[in-house]
Amino acid sequence: MEEGTSKSPNYCQGTVDYGDADPFQWDTREDCQVRQILDRIADKWSLLVIALLENRRLRFTELRREIDGISQRMLTVTLRSLERDGLVKRTVHPVVPPRVEYELTSLGRTLHTTIQSLVTWTEKHQDEIAAARTAYDAREARAAEATAS
């Protein structure tokens, strides 16, 4: 094994000299665990589930009712993935019919704080982003007209 190469199979960096590059920048390779975790927690359904479970337990049907546009299958997949990652706890109550509730774990609650910061940033800057989109669309429309002429 080359000197400086990690023996961990999930380590994302190789022996490349990145010079002054940001050491906290995640690797873009598909097998990088940081990338896999970011892919999981940053998808829109996971963010919505985590936001909805703040300080409360919800049943599957309550979550589905609250999340506009999510299919039963997608909610099932999302909840299982979040449970697997240790962010959501699933509790099955031994009644007939079975009652299943979902809640954030302590790890999930720490992530909720981060998500809330992202939501706050988005709310603060939504007008600027809308203006940038409008300006971009206008430039693109002018460029398309100039090309068509």
C-alpha cells in the first residue's frame, strides 16, 4: 500500500496532493460515505420528514397526509432509510391493528437544528433568489431571441 493511503475502505481521499484545497470538501466519488449521507439527508422527502417530526411522534398516515405529493412507497423508503441511518426511531405498539409511530432520535434532533438553519437562510434570501432567477430568465430569453434572429 502506498504511503499516506488510508486502509479504511470508506475513506474518501486518495494519495493525491491537493495542495491548499479545502480539507473539509467531501469527495465526489459515489462510494464516499460522506456523499452517501449527504445524498440521504439532503433529499426533499427526508428534509420534510425530519422537519415534521420535530418534538413529536407521528404515525405513517399522519406523515403522508402532511407531505404533499409523496407516495406511500416513497414515504416507506424514506422512513426506512432514516431509521437505518439512526435518525428516526420506529415504534410498533402491540395493538390490533398495529399502531406504528415515528420520531426523531437524539441524532436526528441534532440534524433538525442544522436543517432549521438552512430553512432560516432560505426564508431570509428568498427575494434575492427570486430576483436572480428573474434576471437570469430574462437574459436567457434575450439570448434565445438574438440567436433566432
